[in-house]
Amino acid sequence: MAAHAQEHGASTGTDPSLFPEEGPQTQSEVGAHAEGGHNAFPPMDPTYFPSQLLWLAVTFGVFYWVLKNVLVPRVGGILENRRDRIAIDLEAAERAKQEADEAEAAYQQELTEARDRAHAIAQDARNEARREGDAQRSKLEAELDGRLDEARERIALAKSNAMNEMDGLATDVAETILRDVVKIDVSRDEVASAVAETRR
């Protein structure tokens, strides 16, 4: 084998001393290595458990530190900002609702005052119309009373004239009858007095 190695080295130009001699020891190492290929998967190998636990603790510690010092403060800040924003929005909504209620109350008050003013104006208009109507009715009644008095005076005057004419006519007739028919000579004053007595 050594001669074969030397010949192989000579033919390839390499130093034969670089290649150890093959023997039973090399074969045993190869066999042991071949047998070691059938060992357990390293993560499941109990031999690696301490290192795995160490790295697990280190990883968990780093993750906990990042979670506590980075993620939780950021999430807490976001939640705090959102809480403050919600509180501000609720306060603004409450103010808007209060302003709306005040505006509605003011509108209702103005509406009530407007209705009262309209009612007062309508009542004043009715009273004014009633006063004007009463004034015109009084004026018309006064005019009618004046016309009625004038008519009564004219009627009374006409009646008086008619009665005077009737008395004159009756006196003439009675005087004529007494003088021409009965042949009694009486004065006109006596006949007129007699006619006046009969009219009473």
C-alpha cells in the first residue's frame, strides 16, 4: 500500500507523506463515524437541552425587554392619545348639544314672544276696528236721528198746516151752511171757535 501510495504520489506530483497509511485504526474511525450517523435529531438530543434552555431564556428576556420598553409604551401612548381624542370629541359633542339646546330654547322663546306680539297686534286691530265701527255707527245714528227729527218736524209742520187748512175749510163750510141753509147769522170767529172745540 505504501509503495502504491508512493507510486501514486510520484505519478501525480504530490508528496506521499501527506497521505497517512491506511490501517485498522482508520477503518475503525470510519465505522464509528458511520454508526454516529444514526444518533438522535440535535434539538431532541438531551445533550443540547442546557444550551437550548439558555438561548430560550436569553431570547425570552430580550423579547420581554423589547415588549416592556418599546412595544407596551407605544401601544400605551396610542391608547392614551385615542382616549384623550375621544374625551375631547365627547366634550365637543356635549358642548354642541348644550348649544343646540340653548338655541332651541331661545327659538321657542322668540316664537312664543312672536305669537304673543301677533296676538296683541290682532287684538289691537280688532279693538281699533271695533272703535272705528262704533264711531261710524254713532255718527250714522246721529245723522239718522237728525234726519228723523227733521222728518218729524216736517211731518208735524205738514200736519199742522193740514189741520189749519182743515179748520179753515171746516169753518168755511160751517159758516156757509149756517148762513145759507140754516139762515143763522154768526161771525166767522164763533164758527172757528166751534170747529176748534169739535176737533178737541
